[in-house]
Amino acid sequence: QVQLVESGGGLVQPGGSLRLSCAASGSIFSTYRMGWHRQAPGKQRELVARITSGGSIYYADSVKGRFTISRDNAKNTMYLQMNSLKPEDTAAYYCNLWNDVVDYWGKGTLVTVSS
């Protein structure tokens, strides 16, 4: 069983930055695909960014050029650097780790972008 714990959320002004972290238990972290999803109030959960075990990266159009996903396999940790934050980025952000057999989720961390 893999456990995921997100951290780094909070309140930030428009234009500001935050870095989210997702710490994973388990010794085979490097073999999984990983991603960040978000869910704003009243909206469906959406994929923000994902990174494969080989380092291939995908970003949603809404965050391209502003967000950067990365992973440190030695630390079993994934990151999401969020710059130039906008009010529409306000959401609960969830860490996801999966392969063809399993699908793990964290409990989320709240990001609020407001002046």
C-alpha cells in the first residue's frame, strides 16, 4: 500500500508562487506515473500535470508556462512549482500515483489565490 501526503498549499496573492510537495511511502516510487489534479468548488476534478517514470511531462493548457512538475525518486517526492498564480487556480490539489494495476490518491492540499 502506498500513502501519499501533499503539503505546501495556502493563501497567496494573484501573481504569487507556491510549491506543492507530494511525499510517497513505498520503495518503488520510481516505477509509477505521477500527477497533480485539482478540483475547484462546484467543478469536476481536472488533470493539471503528470510525469512518467521516464520523465515525460504533460501540462494542461491552462497552466502551461506557469507550472512545473518534477519528481525526486531518491526522496520519493513529487513537486509542483506554481508561478504567476491566478484566482482561477484556486482549488484543492491532489497528488496521484498509478500504474496499470493500482491507482493511489492523496487527501489534497488547498490553494487559494486571492487579494
